[in-house]
Amino acid sequence: MKTTKKKLAAVQMASGPNVTANLLETERLVQEASECGAGLVVLPENFAFKGKRDHDQLALREEPGTGPLQDFLARIAAKYGIWLVGGTVPLKTRADDRLRAASLVFDAHGRQVGRYDKIHLFDVNVPGTNERYEESATIEPGEEVVVLDSPFGRLGVAVCYDLRFPELFRCMLDQGVELLAVPSSFTAITGKAHWESLVRARAIENLAYVIAAAQGGYHMDGRETHGHSMIVDPWGAILGEVARGPGCVCCPFDPDLQATVRRNFPTIHHRRLKCHP
């Protein structure tokens, strides 16, 4: 579906354990982005819920294709006439103690047109802290690279920790990717060290737009997320950014700029090695 809205938007939140409050905030920010002229809006990872424990998400698991969170995303995409990348939604697996962290894409009619399940899981000890993360205890990893057609070009979807694995994005490039949507929830420490570098690197090396939507603030589990949601152009320039707290960044999308950069600086065509999933 073609859209008259020509801008890209990244929504930033500081989600908590109250799903209703998070969804109200989500719609408020999506409306703000739509009124700014955004035709493609990306929500952060875990936009609907961040509890005190990772496994609290299990209570919110939905069957693929049906459920309150999926219905909400479909409704607001259609209501505001936007393409919406719905952060991540916990979807059921065959195991009762696991979920898929699924980033769902809806078109401007509210139809689900894509699903990406987070491939790389954040199982780390954050250096210099006592923070330990083990996503694999709750999340079942995905296997498929996802790139789909949109009114803005070929759209690839990744989630948070995926940013550290450039081979994923090279596989997307082999599928013609032009824009990258990256819902995220970087920790304050890792975000300060690496967030901007990683987001800009993925834009520069793939000569692609990156819409990086993040959590940014303090959460009920006592942890802090970095924020700094941003939109980066194919030359690596930061077009706009939300530093901390809830908000949205909305920026023009210029396919002619991308075409010019790719033509005049043809690093994509100079590749000598290929990635094969």
C-alpha cells in the first residue's frame, strides 16, 4: 500500500509492568509520530511490558496471529494509517516455559505482513557490574532473516543484541535491504559504550537507513536502559535522536539520497565475501 506520509519515526519508552499504561503511552507516541508525518513507525523492544523478572513475560504469551497485544498493534496501525514495526511481542512456543520475542510488522490497513523472531539472545555478564542477563532461559531463538517489501523500500528487521552481529545484516543486504528497523532495550552501560557506534556502523556498512527505537529510563527491575533512540541515514549521519525518557523522533526519508550514495560510493558492489545463513 502506498502512503502519503513520507517520514520515519522511532518511539522511545520507559516501559513498566502495567500493560494498560504502557499501551496508552504507546498509542500517544504513535499518534505524535503520525501527526509529525511518519508513515513508518518503529516501537522499542518490550514496549508493552517490562516486569521485575524476565520470566514474568511468560504470562503474556499469545498464540501467533491472535491476542490483545497483536490486536492492539493492528488497530493502531490502521487507525493512524501507518506501517508499524511492533517492537517485540511474546509469542507461544511448544514449550510452556519459553517464548519467541517476535517483532511484528503491520501495514497501514492493520494487516500483519511480517514477523521476525529475535535470533541472538543476550546471555552476558555486563563488565564492571553485577548485572547478569540470560535471555535464553526464557526466550527461544529465531532462525530466519526477515526482509520484506514496504512503501519505503526493502525493510529488514532485527532486535537489540542482533546489532552486534554484522553478518545478520549482510544476509539482509543479500536480500536487497534498504531500511533497517531495530527495536531495542540496551542497558545503560552497554548503551553508553556501544549503542551509537553499532547503529551508525550498520547504516554505514550497508548504506541503509536505520530506525533504532529503544527503551530509555529506569525500570521496576531496578535496571536502567540507555535510550538515545535515533534515525541514521545511509552515510551514517544521525538525523534525529531522543536522549532520555519517553518521546519519538521523526525524520524525512530520502530514497534519492540513498540511491546517490549507493551509486557514487559503491561499497556494496565491492564485496568479495558473502554470508550464507
